[in-house]
Amino acid sequence: MPDLQYSLLPEPLRPLLDKFYRAHRSPMRAVAEAQIWVARHTDILAGLCLRPVSEGFWLTGLLVDPAARGQGLARGLIEHVQEQCASAIWLFCHPDLAQFYERLGFTAAANLPAQLCERLVRYQRNKAMLALEWQPAP
């Protein structure tokens, strides 16, 4: 997609991600302490939150505009974030999505921070979830 930009959304523009989530009927919300990353072509087409946790970040709230799916936006956004990140990134996903994240360098989480372990246990009570992690190259 021409003129597509991946960027960290400045703090004053944080409400734009919530507007994007609401427009697509998502229950997700931009978390106050999180870094907000977006893919834009005039409007936001994809977004995610990186919440500081332990010695890294927890990736949450990844959403791609349904009309823009299948164009590599999620992959491009995550790869851009990985290029900018010098810390571990953890995420939870449905088992069906594991291969997508594995192609981006994520593996089964071996060192999940305690606060994420507690959340994972709670989430797994209601649905199948895996914990994955990505480590930057040394």
C-alpha cells in the first residue's frame, strides 16, 4: 500500500486508537501507560499497544481494519515495532495464531514475567491461550 506509515502515536493522539477500536466494535482500549503503535494511510488501518512489564513489553490490542486485512499490515506493524524495540516482547494468542507469530520470530514463552503468568492463568480459564515471546538479537 503506497504511503503507508508505521509509527509511534504521540500521547495527545492516543484517543485516535480508541476511536479506531470503537469504529470496528472492538472491546480493546488504548492503555494509559502503553506505547501506541499504528499503521496509517491517512487514517489508522492497524494498531497495537506495548505495555511495559518487567524487563520488556506486553503486546496487546492488535487490530487491523477488516477492510485492510490480508495485506500484511499486522506483520509490517509488528516487524516495525521489533526493529525499534531493544527489549523482550510477550503476547498471548489463540493457538490458531501461533504460526503467524512464529514467522515473526516469536517462540513459546520460557521466561514469562510473574504478572503475566497470573493473567495468563485467568485468561486460560475461559479460552485457549498461548504465551509467546520475542527476544531482540544480542
